[in-house]
Amino acid sequence: MTVMHTKEEFVLDFMNVSYNPNAVTLGAKVISSPEHFKRIVAALQDNLKKYEEKFGPVESPAPVQPAVPTQEQSESSKFGF
């Protein structure tokens, strides 16, 4: 999932990733006002709290580190691909 925002809206893109990392397709796009997005986050936090009360704490995964571009990728980005 990717999250982007402007002053007026939040955009969540949910991706389908196959075994081929280049075969990513958009599964769903959710566009929300900041006020409604805050309600969504509160609902998710409430449900996670209820889940952990019933089943125990959920381990936080290690943060995903952005890939460092190779020299070849850096060179090709000069041309827009």
C-alpha cells in the first residue's frame, strides 16, 4: 500500500504484487478527506486494540528500507525510465 496526501485529500493505493517484482497492479484506490481519514485511522486503532486484547500483542515488523538504486538504474533515470 502507498499513501499520498495533499491539503484536501489522502490517497491510498492498494497494490497486488506477484512473484515478479515488476508485475505490480493497482488493486484498489481509496480517496478520502483528511477528516474522514482520521476517523478511518481511529477505527483501525480501535480494532487493533480489541484484537490484541483477545489474541495478544502483534509484533511490529522491521521497517522497510528503500532500495538503493544501482549505477545502471541511476543512469537510466536520467532518461525518464
